[in-house]
Amino acid sequence: MAFIETIPDSEITEEIRAMYARQESFWGFVPNYARVFSWRPELMMLWAQLQAGIKRNMDKRRFELITFAAAHTLRSTLCSLAHGRALTQFFSQEDVKLMARGASPASLTAAEAEMMAFARKVARGAYTVTATDVQRLKKHGFSDAEVFDIAAAVGARAFWTDLLEALGVEAEPSLVALESEFRDALAVGRPLNVNGVRPHLLGNGV
């Protein structure tokens, strides 16, 4: 499940139990990532607040596009699968696979394509971003506040992927059980364990 041991269910505190209950009420099960937070449940609450603050200022489609671009660039298989699957609410699997290859399918607006290119550049190395990159976003109608939001979403994803990947958190069985061609196109980092995995009934990823 991860490189570190997690606190056994027989020893969890009320704070941890409450964290697990919130996760289960949302996903239908306790995700692997939540179990590594058994050591620091207060950080899970802070992460939830950060995510809520970022999402408050953009619609779901924009959030998922930015997060997918960042996760894929950061080579997080777990997050690429989770947010690639979330994108299928708005795009076909074929179009999501094109995005994974760095292409811009016709279903993306020109502004969205520019936004994803910016998100990828931030994820690859924020120090390489220039004022010209920001001006290109503005020419596509993004305000200064929206540019901030894009950068914040990428920065938050970098924290999350670095933490989970460093701890070896495995992808949920529901992600491993995705259609193999789609799954393999999005698996860009740590290899998945596809042997003997049964999907959760209500799995929804990270």
C-alpha cells in the first residue's frame, strides 16, 4: 500500500477515525493516501482546505484540466489516472489520451490549450516561466487572479504528488481496473500493480 507502515485500525485516535470517516463518506472507502496521513491527520484537513480554496475560484472542468496537466508532467501515475478519469466527464477517452501526449484536441478551446501548456511549464520548472508566458494567458482572456489560480493549482499538485510518490502510495484498485488502453496511456510514472487487484465498488481516486 505504501513504503511506510500506517497506524493499525486497532490503535487509531478519534481524530484519525474522523478523518477516515470523511474520506469514506466522500469516496465510499478509505483511500490508500488517507492511511499514510494517519501519522499527521491535521495535515489532511489543511490539504482539504487548500484544495477547497483553489477550486472555489474555477469550475470543475478548468480545475481538472490544470491538475491533469500538472500531474502528468510531474509523472504521477496515481494522479494522472485519477484526474484523467475525471476529465472523461467532459471529454472522450481518446481526447484525454491526446492530452496525455501533449496534443490539443479540437474539444479544447484555444484558451484551455494555452492554460494547459502554461500548467505543464510550471510543473516542469517554475523558474522557466516568463512574463511572456503570462501575457499569452492574458491574451486568451485570463485575468491576473486567474493566472494566480492556475499557478496555485499546479503548485498544490506538486506538493501532493511529491508527498504521495515519496511514500510509495499505491493507486486505488478502481484506477488499476480502468480499461487497459486508457490506463496504460496515462500511467507515466510508478508502474501499477495490475495482478490480483479487485476494483472498489465506489472507487473514485484522489
